[in-house]
Amino acid sequence: MNRLLYIKASPRGSRSHSVAVADAFVEQWKAVNPGAEVAVRNLFEMDLPPFDGDRIMAKYNIMHGRSHSLDEKRAWTEVEAVIEDFASFHRYAFAVPMWNFGVPYRLKQYFDIIVQPGYTVGMNEKGYFGMLEGKKAFVAYASGGTYAEGNPVETWDYQSTWLRMILGFIGITDVVWAEARGMLLDGRESRRSDAVVRAAELARGF
């Protein structure tokens, strides 16, 4: 069955530029995939487990082949539930605003939970390899400024560069995107409209 996981990494609701662009993608994707399932995960409404004490110990016990304490096992079960939910889908849509030139902390926390050895990342004699190959992702990026190639601050974009890296690390290398950049600058309405149109176009072939 065609299933898409829509991950919202913005807490701004209807005022979010990234959500508006991602919404356009999701609505068009549903239109060309009648009967397909879309599940939404709003990261600012989810009760994500903190990646602390017992969970850190459980992770390194797995990596080092050691057993877990009862508390560690219980804590790790919460991590596994988030991973299993994410990995059960084959299509993803992300709404991602830029915060301080990077991604919102809740999205970073989400991936800190998901990116785990033996679940989404493997290792062999050649090094690391992603375990979620064959999946596809769409990302709606939004930012107040612009960071295109040739811009003096182009290297300040740790938003799209980080997300593409971490998705590729777990095996999701088929990634397309639409960008609502310069949302604090003149002409933002036109740029947002262009991003919405591009998102809808990408959805038809996704």
C-alpha cells in the first residue's frame, strides 16, 4: 500500500511557510494517489522520548554487545517504537524551517532517536551503510534569508545540508525539495508561491 509519512518540524501552524509548501505537496500527492495513506507527525506535539541516561547506555550496550538493565530495556523500547514507526513508511514529506541556520531542535531530537546502529545504520568492513534504501523523501525548506550558490553567506545553510546528509546516512538518497527562501525579504509572496507550485509539480512524479 502507498503510505507517506508527513513530518512537521514547525510549531507555527498555519503561519508556517514550510508547512504551507509541504501541505501543497501532500495534497497533490494524495490527489494522484487516491486511497493512499498519509500519516502526520507534528514533532512539537509528539511526546518524543529524551535521548538521555538509560537510552544512551542502551545504545552503547547494543554497540558493544552487552546486556541491558531492566530500566535500560524499558527506555530502549520507547526508542524502538519511534524507529519502527518511521521505517514502516516508504515515502516521506518534511516541513522544515531554518532556525539559527540549522534545523529546529525537535527535528534534531527526532533523528537522534531514529539514527541507531542495527536499525537504520549498519557497518561492515567498508564502513557505514544506510539500512533504509529504496525510500523517497520530499522536503519543504523555509528561511528568512537566502543562501543560494554565490551568496556571501551560502555556507551558513546548515539546514538543507545537514538534512540531506542525515537522510543519506540512513539510506534515503532519493530526495527532492522546494524552497521558500527570503521570507523576511521583499518579494516573499512570489517566492512562496513559486515554492508551492514546485512542490505540487514534484508530488505528481513522487
